[in-house]
Amino acid sequence: MAAIRGVFSSNFGFIMAAAGSAVGLGNIWGFPTQAASNGGAAFLLMYLVLAFCLAYPAFMAEILIGRYGQANAVSSLQKIANNAWQKKFAITVGLMGLIGASLILSFYSIVAGWMMAHTIEPIAVVVNMPNIAHWLTDFSVSRNLVFTAVFTLFTMFIISKGVENGIEKWSKRLMPFMLLILVLLIIYVLTLDGAKAGVIAYLSPDLSRIFEPNLLLNALGQAFFSLSLGSGVMIIYGSYIAKKENIVSLGAYVTCIDVGIAFLSGLLIIPAMYVAQAQGVEIFNQQGQLLSEDTLVFTVLPHLFTQMGSVGLLCAFAFFALMSVASLTSSISLLEAPVSYVVERFNVSRKRSTIVVSVVIFLISTLIITNFSTLFGLVITISTQYSQPIVAMLCCVFVGWIWHRNSVLNELKQGDITVENSFFWKVWPWYTKLVCPIAITAVFIHKFV
Ligand code: PFF
């Protein structure tokens, strides 16, 4: 028997869950990495503009589709369709989103597994188990498989508990905890020698780079990944918001939290790199750019932690715990998207659906781990650079071109009777109809042609 549909019990619950999905490795790792290699504050500035002007309207489109449809991504899109071909189109777009979410989760849980292994490593050092400590940080198939499996089990546990007792409850616990660790780490790092140079490098924009096409592409891609767009995730989360809630302001809160945490993460990572430099660690590559991506997280920062002695062990533990928690609140949303579809489409229990979907995704992760050099980058490219922007754009097309304007307005009015006279209603319909689809297509064409 299918379960009764869940609903978020409060605004705070939704905000924590949606912000939990949005805030993840993309913010704490991806954003500072991108900022480091794209001119620091120049990237930050364009990221802010694109997140609010393009990603937020697209985010609102997805939440609204879900709230209207009160169902998984495929069924919600179908409810907007007016005729047979539009319904087929809706099924295609919805399924593309769910497949995209599953592929993202298949690589995301591998990376999250690395974070968990690195969280445990300082403990292995303290209890004097050097072999285990080495295994935990060494890149091996066994370590990757074990920790992907452990991380998948955590994700499954939360999702099997449902919307209120699983997603909402755990997001409400984990998000404040994550913010606390982040703030404590920032405060600590800013007291260290060299941090000031990092803050200056992060916050003084190299204005000559602001309109560089690559910077814009990276900032837009980062904003879409960060707000979890084009994966059906925000459609399903939107479907759990009660009709009386004002989703325009809920969406704005989530966007602000997401952008705010990306900003704070930059304030941790970039100064930490300069602290590492002050302690003799190499932080620039041969072209004179700041080291980024995996080198930053798995070489520069651990090097810094090692130099710091026993305080470094504590910092390493806190930093990787922060990364693990941030990944978990995102991965639960990625699993919820396909799980809710299977529950509603095939009328099976949430537990059974969680097990079946997780096993399939874990098998894909296993395939990636055992063919790492060929598949890891490929799956990331397909899911985040192709699938996410295309599905996000098509959701805007649904709202702008297929869904009747009056019906859109009525849906919005349920939570805010005055919305018709608001700035949002004057601007947003045009954004979803024209600006978002054109901008996303332009970025896409520029990237691949
Ligand atoms: N927003 C998450 C991050 O920034 O790490 C990643 C993500 C979660 C992408 C959920 C897509 C998604 F559907």
C-alpha cells in the first residue's frame, strides 16, 4: 500500500530541508574552489548576480510546479500539461530530472564517502592506529566502496523515515550544527598568521575578469548546482509545502541561506590556504593560480592540519565532519526525488522503494568506483553540465509557456493574497517565460559549440 503523502510541518522545516539540499559540497568545496580559480571576489560578485537573477526564478518555477501538483516530479509536470503531447513531454522532462538526480547521487555519495573517511582519520591517529589512518585517506577501491556504502546507508535510513520524521527532523538537527562548525572554524582560521592576506585576496575583486565568458559560465553552473535545480528535487520538496504558505518568501530565504553559506565557505577556505602558505605549504600552481579542486581539499588543507599539531587533528575532524553533514542533507534530497516517484507510481511502501532505488544507485556508484578514470568525470559532466541545465530550462518553459497564467497566479495567491500587486509578480513571469530559457540556452550553446 502506498503511504499517505507527507508534508513539512512548519516553514522552518521546509527552509531547513530545502537549504539542506542546496547547501552541500557545491557550497563548501565547489564555490571556494571556483572563486580561487576565477579571480576571487569577481567570481563572488557575478555568482551573487546570477544566483538571484537567474537561479532564484528557476528555483521558484520548480517549487511552484511541485506545490501545485502535490506529487513527484513526473506527475506534477503532467498535471500542468493541457494535451496528449504535452503530457508526453512532461513525462520525458520529469524522468530526465529523476535520472539526473540518481546519477548525481551516484557520484555524490562517493565523494561524501571520502569526507566521512577523512572525518574518522584523526580519530585513528589519536588512538594510534596508523595503518587504518593510512587506509582511510589513501585512494583505494576498498576504502571507496566501504564508505560509499556507509554513506548510502545513512541516507537510506533518513529517507525511509519519511518527510516529517526523516527529511525535516534531520535537516532541522543537522543544518544548525553545520552552521555552528562552519562559523567556529572561520573564527579560528581568521586568528592565524596569513589569514588576513587570504581575506584580502578573497574580497578584493579583479574587476577586469568580471565579464570573462568562462567566469560567467562557471558562476551560472555553480548557482544551478548549488540550488539543486533541474533534478526534480525542488519539485518534490515544493509538493510537501502546505498550500497556505507564502512560497515566494520561502524561496527567497532558501536562496539567501545558500548564497550566504557559499560566501562563508569562501571566508574559511581561501584564508586557510594563505595560512597554509605562511606555514610553508605550496598554494599556487605553476601558472601562478591558487590550487583548487581535489588538491585543495585533500592536499593543501590536510598539509595545513598536519603542521598545526594536535589542534590540527581537531580542525581536520571538524572540517571533514562539516563536509560530511553538508553532503548528507543534500543526498537525502537526491534520494527522495526518485524514491517518491517509485512510491507514487508503483504504489509500493516507502521502505521498499528506498531499498530498491538505493541499491540501483549504489550499483552505479560501484561501477564508477571500479572504472574511476573513465566514468567519474563522465557521470559528473552528463548529470551536472547537460541534464541539470536542460531540465531546469524545460521547467521554466512549462511554467512560462504551458501553464496558464491565471492558474499560476491562483497557485501563488493561496499563500499570499496580495501577490498580484507585488514586485515579484511584475517581474518573475517574464523571467521564467523569456529571460531564464534564453539565458540558459545561450550559456549552454556557448559552452558546447
Ligand atoms: N546543491 C548540492 C550542493 O551544492 O552540493 C548538490 C545537489 C543536491 C545538486 C541536490 C542537485 C540536487 F538535486
